[in-house]
Amino acid sequence: MTGPRFLDVLGRNPSAAVGLALICGFVALAVAAPLIAPYGPFEVAFGPDRSVPRLAPPSARNWFGTTNQGMDVFSQLVWGSRVALTVGLLSALGSVVVGTLIGLVSGYFGGWIDDVLMRLTDVAFGIPFLPFALVVIAMAEPSLGLVILLVIFFLWRTTARVIRAQTLSLKERPFVWAARAAGAGHWAILFRHIAPNVLPLSFLYVAVGVQTGVMLEAALSFLGFGDPHAQSWGIMLNAAFRAGAMRTAWWWVLPPGVALSLFVMAIFMVGRAYEEILNPRLRAV
Amino acid sequence: MGGFRRYLLRRLAQAGFVVWCILTIMFLLFKLMPGDPTAIFVDNNFTEDMIQRQRMLWGLNDPWWVQYLRYLRNMLLFDFGHPFFQNESVAEIMLDKVRNTCLMIVPALLVSVVFGTLIGAYAGWTRGSVFERAAVATSLVLHSVPSFFVGILALMVFSYQLRWLPPGGMVPLGGPDTLWGMLASPDYWKHLVLPGLVLVSREITGPILLLRSSMLEVKGSDFLDMLRAKGLGEGRIVVHATRNALLPLVTYVAVMTGILFQGQVLLEIIFAWPGLGRELVQALTHLDFPVAQAALYLMALVTLALNLIADLLYGAIDPRVTYE
């Protein structure tokens, strides 16, 4: 994937270009959060006379208004981008690494190893994720780390299946026979010859992973099972929902929801463009 | 057919194994929970004697493997015991909640599949048209937007601002209680509109995109030229093409209903729909473990069953699939 080709794809997919710009925007927001956000994620935005501005509509002081506890919605939104990016990246990387490893080993070695690993993915596929995650979090303490682990647990299975299928076909190719004839060991063949060929495909699942991870964190937090110490968009929506802000304070409900939707959509669009680079046949359709 | 029977047996055995694994994971989860279930159930008025008797009653003093086997037997027989805080048995509650969840999912799925198929097939047939592009773009957006935010928006606009539709619940208190009574009551349909449409807005995207691309594939196949050569009208040809393009949809629908629970839990909370998902969340917030356990188990069973049905159906409707 060379630079010009990438630009070429972006040129033909304006939605991917918009998505990429949005992602850059969110990354900038997350990195520069302390500079951009006027208040901390849990800080009360006291008025000039030290009053607490409860449910104040948007104004020059509080761009997106305030919550029922007098916190600045805009600041919370900015801090929320950090949580979204952290959860998205960590859960995506974790699930792709685990899924790729399992897929590679399962597809390459076959036999009982394959059987065991594939039955494991069957089990993972049989578990309805959100209800299961709710139960686990209810049993333990809700924390961001646990949410990320659960998302990884939920996501690795798809990557594993796809990478396994790819490995199955790759291991019969002449270059693998050649490597074996030259005396390469199993692990050398697996990681030096086969793995580089499946990595572009694994990478596609990073996009899926970020998207699903952010969405699931938001869903869990919205249901009240998120980390109460991480001000995420889902936590904001949960607080707004419980406070009945849908009736009284649209400015508290819309920003986190719109940010979440834009972020997820941006990742989706970029992922689609990447898929097209990977699989040129899609371009025809 | 011998091949099919062997395949069926293998798939059933696999499903059984997965059920056992899930049950075991659940057993461990509910065993590992911090503290003692009696601590939630009893209050300060219980004497030590009464607590011990309660533990005996629940079999908590038995060795773990006796508890495990008893748990397996109960789960397989759908004997979920009694909730901590309600009088009915868990099984009775579950039956009610499953029915309510179906009362939301089934109509929404029917609408999604029927209209999604029509829209998708038409979009694929008229490739390159404005209609096709609009359908694809809308589907992609709806597919990637979190449906619970769509639900919140719908609630804000149509219930709180415009006041067209009730903001939540299924029927008013004291309304009809039986399945047929519910279906005959206009209140139920009024309450269904918003959550149903939100669910459709998400679930319809799959059939649309799938039918469109599978129609594009079918459109180029030789058998359509054959039909044209036979002198069939274009309308009849579209019907033939659609029937072939429908194949992948069958598997998709079963898988779709399986993952439906993800969004279902959220929608039931947002619209206060008294279904299985809402029951699970409420049981977990009250730490009512028998109820939570049963709800999770039922959801897993449905997911598995639908996956199995999808695999079997695919073979049944596509004569090209062989089991040898």
C-alpha cells in the first residue's frame, strides 16, 4: 500500500477522507485535552459569584451548557475522547493480537490443536456478549481495565476464524514448501513467512475492534456498569438519562451521543476504504 | 442423507458441548462472586440459626461438586429456583419476560426482513440509480450509528417534544396481560412504535446491504439470460433473481436474531420495556442472582439455537451444499 494509492482511494471515497479527518480531530482533542477543556472531567464549573450553574443552557461561559451537578458538558466531552481512544485502541490491539495468534497456530498446526482452539471459539461465539459482560462486571468492580478485557474476550473470536482460514490456504503455497525444504522450523515458517502475509488482513480487524470497543464501552457505561472514575461519553449519557435530561436539557444529551456516533462512523468509513485497498474486487461492485 | 445425519449429530454434540461450557463458566462466575449470597437475602433480623437453616435449604453447605451437579440438572430442566425478592418462581418470571421481548423483536424483525429484502433487491437490480445510492448510504450510516443513541433521540423528539407517542413501557398498568389480549390492545401497538422503529432502523440495514450485493451477483448469472430467452417478462425475471439472491439472507437472519440481544438490552432500558434484557439489568443491580443467571442462560441458549438453525437451514435450502 503506497502513498499515492492510498490518496487515490481517499479521493474516490470522500466519506473515507471525512472519516480520516474526523479521527485526526478526535486524536488531537484527546492529546490536547488539558489545554482545550476549561474544566476537569469531574470539576464543578462555578459561576463568577461562586454559584453552581445547574443545568445551564449553552452560553459563552459553558459552550455546551452544564449538567445537573453544575459540571461543564464541553469539558466532559473533551475528556471523554481520551477514554474512547484508550478503550478503542487497547481493546482493538489486544483482540487482534490474540485472535491472530490463535488463528495462525490453529490453522498452521491443525489436528487436535486446531480442534481445541476452534471449540474454544465456538464457546466464545455462543456467549451473548453484552449480557455476559454485565454479569461479570456486576460480580467484580467496574473498571476500565475490566471493560477492555471483556471487549478483547468478545472480539478475538472473529479475527481468529478469519486468520485461521487464511493460514490454511497460505500453508499450502509453494513459498512455504520452499522454506520448509530450506530447513526452516515450524515457528520460523509461521512467524517469518506466513504471519507477514496475514497481517494486512489482521489490520482490518483493528478498525472493527476500535469501533466495537468504543461502542461496547459506551453501552456498558450507559447501562451503569462502566468505570465511574473515567468520564466517558457512555457515562455522560448514563448520567443524563438518569437525570431525565432528555426532557429538560438537550445540550447534555446531544454532545456525547453525537461525538460517539461521529467517532464510530469515522472508524467505519476508514475501515471500509482500507478493506477496498486490501480487496480490489470490492471496487468493481 | 447419511452424511446429513452425521453432520446433524456432530453439530448437536458441538452445541451441547458449548452449552456445558457456558453453564460451567456461569457456575464459576456466580460462585466466585464476593461474599455470600445469604448476605444479600438476609437482613439484621435473621438469627445465626435462621441463616444456617437458609444455607441448608439452598444446599450451600454441600460439597462443591454436589452443588455443581445439582446446578447442571436444574438448568437443563429449566428449574431456576426462586428469586430473592419476588414471589413467583424464576421460570414463571422468565416466561413472561421472554414473551415481552418477543413482542418487541418479532414484529421489528418481520418488518426489517420483508422491507429490507424488497429495498435491497430493488437497489441491486437498479444498480447505479439514485435510489440505490441513497439506500446504501443510509444503510451504512444507520449501521454504524449506535442504536441506543438513536433510541434516545427518538424518545426526545417524539415523546417529550412532540408528545406523539408514549415515552416507555409496554401497556399501561392494569392493561391486558395475556399474549392475545396484548396483541389486540391498541396500547401495545402505540408503545411498540418507537422502540420497534429504532430496532428496525438498525436491523433493516443488514438485509438491504446483503440483498443488494447478492442481487448484483445473481444479476450477471446465465440462468437469467436463459429465462429471457424463454420469453419471460422482466417482472418475472426479477422474482426469479430475488429468490436466488435470498439464500445468504437465511443464515444472516438467524445470526442477526442471535446478536440482537446486545441492542435489545439497551432498548429495553431506554423504553422501559419489561423484557428479558431489562430484567437482567435490574436483577444485577439488585444482586438477584437466580434471576440474572436464568436470563443469561436463556439468552445464550437462544443465540446457540439460532446459529444451529441457520447452519441447518442453509443446507436445506441450497441444494449445492453437500455433507460428504
